[in-house]
Amino acid sequence: MAGHSKWANIKRKKEATDSVRAKIFTKIGREIMVVVKEGGPDPANNSKLRDLIAKAKSNNVPNDNIDRLIKKAAGEGDKNNYETNVYEGYGPSGVAVIVECLTDNKNRTAGDIRHYFDKYGGNMGTTGCVSFMFTLKGIIIIENQGQDEDKIMEDCFEAGAENFSVEDEVIEVETEPSGLSSAADVLREIGYNIVSAEVEQVPSNYTKLDNEDDIKKMGLLLEMLEDNDDVQNIYHNWDMPEE
């Protein structure tokens, strides 16, 4: 289910309206700024940047924009100092939610996140209140080009994967978080097209919502979180209905 949800999110972003796409560009831009400052502007020597470039391309960020962001981050063009903050809480009917942010004003961001939880039938909790329900995993999404499944299995395990699954459009590969970048590099070298390679919070179980009001509020909570420029990633254990 985690893989299906991940690919559904990627497809939805690919099909996003211009205004939503602009926000996606902004969020990815912040991530690029941070990883370039941490590990340098050369993707050959910065595996996090390499994975982010793949993510940017899969979200239709133009190459010129990516190059401009890297050069800006490598120079003195960006004076903002972004820091990572993680917030945990509950949506309607106890749905577990983790929100990862990159912000230059943590008081503003914390206030915004708390407001969203309160407004849509949830509540923001303390650190650790829901994260124990999730496990960090490296998740690589590969374009399925009709390769033989036995060959896919051989290649994935050779790259260091723990597990993999094949869907109609994509192959999802699961790794240990520390092995994500090396596995992605091996698969790229073999010739696979990497759509996404990120460390994800994968829920150990899911919560189903039956009440229509709860479903509506949970959807609105996720929309508000996604619309906030400071929010980079949202993880939850809502067993979302198929679209």
C-alpha cells in the first residue's frame, strides 16, 4: 500500500495545475539549497543532491531551473538559513500524521501547523507521539519498462534492496535508509530510470475512515499542509480511498 500511495502522489504532482506546480518547485528548491550547502554542488560527490535532481526531474522541474538553484546555493545568492523541524499529531479519528518542514522561522511554522490540526478535527502532539508507528525506509520508484521480473529481482537484490514490488507503471524498491543512494546509483548504472529515491516514513498499520465528515476533514488537513511552503513531506497512516 505504501508503494501504491507513493506512486499515486507522484502522478498527482505530475498532473498538477500551474499554481500547485509552482509550490512543488519552491519546496524542491529549498531542499536543493540545503543539500548543496551541506554536501557541495557536484552531484557526482553529493549523493543527496543526485537523488534530489532525479526527484526534481520527475516533478517536471526544468533543467535550467535545477542548474540555477545549484549555482545559487553554491554561491552567496541565498541568505536564508533553513532548519528542519518535524511535527507529529493526530488527524480525525486518530489518524497518525508526521509533518517534515524546512523553515527560516520555526515559530511561524509551528503556529501554522498547529492551526491546521485544530481546524480540521485533529491535534498536534509532542515529539514521539506517533513516530513509533512508522519505520524509516529507503523507497526507490523506477519506471517499469517491461523488464523481465526475474532480472528485476536479480538487479534489485544486487543493488542492496530488501524488497521490491512490480506495478503496471513502476517498480518499487525498498532499502535500508543508509543504503538508499548507493542502491539508486547501482540501478541507474544498470540502466533503470529512477523516478524517485527518498527516505520515507512507512506506517506499520493503517487507519480507515468511514465517517464522511472525518474523510472530508482529513482531506482538507492534508491539502492545507501541502499548500504550506514550509512543509516538505507529510506521512500518515490513513487508508485513503482509491480515486
